[in-house]
Amino acid sequence: MGSTIKLSSLNKDKLNKLLTPIVSCVNENKVTSYKKGYNVLSINEILSKRLLIYERDKRNLFVADELNKIIENNGEPLLIRDFEILFNPEYQLDILKLFIIANRKKKIAVLWSGRYEDDKLLFAEPGYIDYKSYNVNDYDISCII
């Protein structure tokens, strides 16, 4: 389902034709020319402030809704960065699914804050409580490597 695209074979036209969320796994400096025209959105600070109104043990019930509101209130296309808050194990989120759902309403690109290895998107290291591993082929996304 998911696809992997090498940065060297990417051009603006090909990028604009992608219908799936784009997950960039390369250094942000290497995609500077591609992110022109995108509204850049840093999630961590905005979402953490919004979640403070909820009791700590109930925040997991509201994370996805608050994230969707943040995304809806920003322009299109949208480049999401700084979203490590979503990896909090208390929230029990499938982050890629959230981005896929958001992409149905507006074009979404994400600067992945982990790494790409063997068709997997990884966040943190094995053994850490926030470690996540997503098989790219299980998601309808386009990964730029």
C-alpha cells in the first residue's frame, strides 16, 4: 500500500500529484525547495497547551480531536513538524492513521522525527516506552528517503 520515493527521483510535479500523506525521512535542509508553498505547523507546543485543560488521566481521549482541530485551522498544503508529543504512550495513537485521515481533508506532509530502515518508520530506540515501528507497506503513505 505505501510507497517509497528516493529524493533524487522527486520533482515538484511528482510531489504535487501524490494523493497520500507525504512522510519525509530526509534531513529538513534537503527538502527546503520542496516545502515552499507549504504552511509549516509545529504541533508540540500548540497541542500541549490545548491538552492542559483536560485532566491528565483523560487527555488520551481528546488528543486526536484536538490535533484535528489544529490541522483544520491551518492552511493547505500543510507541512507538519515537531509532533513528538503524539508518541506519548499514554495516548495510544496510531500516528500514521491520524495523518492519513487528516489528508482526506487537506494535503499533508510530515517531517518524520525518527528514521527510516528496511521499509519501516522508526521513532526512538527499542526498549524505550515511546518506541514505535511502522511498516510503510501497511499504510497508504508516500515516504521520501
